[in-house]
Amino acid sequence: MTGAAGFLGSHLVDRLLADGHTVIGMDNLLTGAKSNLAHLEGEPRFTWVNHDVSRTITVEDPIDGVLHFASPASPVDYLRLPIQTLKVGALGTHNALGVAKAKGARFLLASTSEVYGDPQVHPQPESYWGHVNPIGPRGVYDEAKRFAEALTMAYHRTHGVPTRIVRIFNTYGPRMRPRDGRVVSNFIMQALRGEPITVYGDGSQSRSFCYVDDLIEGIVRLFHSEIADPVNLGNPVEFTVRELAEMVLRLTQSQSHMVVRPLPIDDPKQRRPDITHAREQLGWEPTVPLEKGLQWTIPHFRECVNA
């Protein structure tokens, strides 16, 4: 598994181990944190490999699956690391697919709702091709994932590699990095520190927020399915950014106030998944409401503030 030390990757490692699998976790710690896997020290079924997957990947052991989660994924990261983001989307995906092909293994690509860009169709079904600015600041991430999807499907059609593609919508939960540029972590950290809550635009832009345990369940179901085409996984319940800020302020009992800043370039106005395929083909849909998920997430950020 690539990206094993990241927010989502580390949760997926835990789930795979809990399901009885043996896991090789690979990460170069560019944006991941070894602390996310510290609890697995001494676990005989987990092997840690520090490696940049943009370079050739060598795995000696037989493997049944390759799960490719390596990539900067938050705006702060991919705007700071544009070339590395493009390289892991292109070279990293190519190398990971090469391992799957050589080992006769199933391959799962962690793609993103960002492939839809600033969507002109709402909610977004998998059939929507997207509205992306390829040369805008955010294009390095959007196009890296769009290319990764195209390459994955090419390996599926040309080489017969059993591939799966998950388009992940906004996900939150413990192990998120503080101040990683995502709206949930930003709001919680600002609220806990008593800093102004930064709302971009007028706060009416909407997002859907999926708790990490729900997402991991969907990913596991997709991996074990026979679906080669992309599948949306996310929570279809929509909230405005201002509604999220108000909920965070209430749950943290913070005295912070909201301040308005200009909307970033190419920032989507709406983002909500159409999860019809996931419901019908995987029997999956989220079960954790946003307020409950935030209650489970806030203690993680309190530890970050007090560290």
C-alpha cells in the first residue's frame, strides 16, 4: 500500500490488519507522518518501507493487492509541492500499476472528487466529465488524478489488470494534520485556539463531509467488488461552509468569530456526490452524521493544540 502514513492510508492499514491481512506500507513521509503508524510497532503482519513511489518500486514478496494512496491531497500541500504532486500522479501511479501487473494483483486507485473541478452538474455522478482548469493553481492535483484514472483504465483495458477507482469526497476524522488547508481541520484548530474562523467567499459554498470510518468501509467493499469503473464515495448530505463553521464553534464552545476572505482561484462553489452506484452495487452509504463525527474528531485536534 502506498501513502500508508497519511491520514486515510493509516486508517486503511488498520482496517486491513483488523481484517486479517498482512500489509506492506510504503510512504516517503513528504506529507504523511510516521506517528500515524506508531501503534503498529512490533506488529508482525505490518512491514514499513520508506520509499518515494515516483521511483521504481521493488517488492520481493507475493502480493494480492496494490492500494495506491500516495499523493499530497490538501491544497496547502499540492500548491506547495506542485511538481511532486504531478509526479506521484503520473510516475507513482505507473510504478504502482507495474507492480500490480507483475504480481497478478488487484489494483485500487485513490482518486478524488477534484476530478470534477468546479462542477456545472450537481450533485456529481461518475458519468460527469468535470469542469477543470488544467493550468490553474489547483490543476496540478486535479490533472494528476485525472491522468492517474486514465492510466489505470489503460492498464485495465490493455493488460487486463483488475483495477478499482474510488473518487473520494471530503473526508475528516482523527489523524488529520492541523492546518493542512482543509476546511474541517482549519475551523477546528482556529476555534480551539480562539483565533478568527476564516471563511472564504460569503460562506454559501457547499460541501459534503464523510467521516473516515464510513469512507474506509466503502473502500474495502469496492476493493473486493468487481467494479472497474470509478465509484464516488462520500456523504451526500450537504452543508454550507458557514453552517460547518457555526457547528464547530458550538461543539468546541469557542468564543472565536468568523472573518471573511476572498474565495481562492478555481475553488468549487458546490461539491456533493451522487452515490447511487455505491448504494446499488456496494450496498454502502455513510452512517455517521456530521455532528457526531466532529465530536469524535475534535479530541484529536485538542491533543494537537496541547502538544
